[in-house]
Amino acid sequence: MKYISDGFGGKQFDFNDHVCIEMLFGVPDEKRTGRLVQVRKGVGAFGSDIFMLRLRDGSLMAFENALIRRADDRQFEDAFYRSNGKQPPVIPEQKLHEDDSEEVEYSIANKFPEKGFIVERPKQPASPKQSFTMMITTPAK
């Protein structure tokens, strides 16, 4: 079964694809790149999907309300980073983790165990409502 992302062109992802999570603030590169092991549909912040990644250090990390892309997506890197004068993160190759499989039960913070790559109706409750603030500034003349 493939996962089709809603953002940036509806890209397709498979179990164990090497990915990078984007649109995060203050998260170091090594904590936002890894192997995609589970997607929980619609229970993240603002109804987003939750992505579970196996990080390079072997730990699991869950992300919500974020953009997912392939680690080798040069088109994204050109559009998002290089065209804005920035360098994309360096993402070293990552081997498959021997314990990962679509039959493994994954949990978030030792709660809400789920089995399978794409979980259409997760048992966990939706993330609590969140708010945000935006400030627009104009340079002084």
C-alpha cells in the first residue's frame, strides 16, 4: 500500500522510504530524517496525518502538521532551499532497521499501539486543538 501526501504535488511513499520532514522550527536535521514506518491518517494537529519515522539513531519519532519529502528529492531542495539562497540539510544514507516491518506494532510515547503502514482509522484521539499567531512587520522607512 502506498501513502500519497497531500502537500507538494501528491508524492507517493512506501514503507521504509528514506524521508525528511520539513516545515519544522528548532528541530535538528538528524531528528527529522529517517525511514517512514507508519502513517496515521487525520489524527494530527489540524487534522493532519501523523508520520512515524525510524531515525538514524534507532529511535522512533512522530511528526504531525508537517511536510514529508523523499531524502533525495532534488527538485524540492532546489525550489525550497537553493532558490532562496539556503543549503538543504545533508542527509546521510540510512540502512533499514532490522526490527521494522508492516506487521510491527508501533506506539507513540508508549501509548496508542497500531499495526500496519497506513492506519486509516487510528484508535488514538485526535491531537488537541492548537492555536498560532502570525505577526506581519513592515520595515521602517
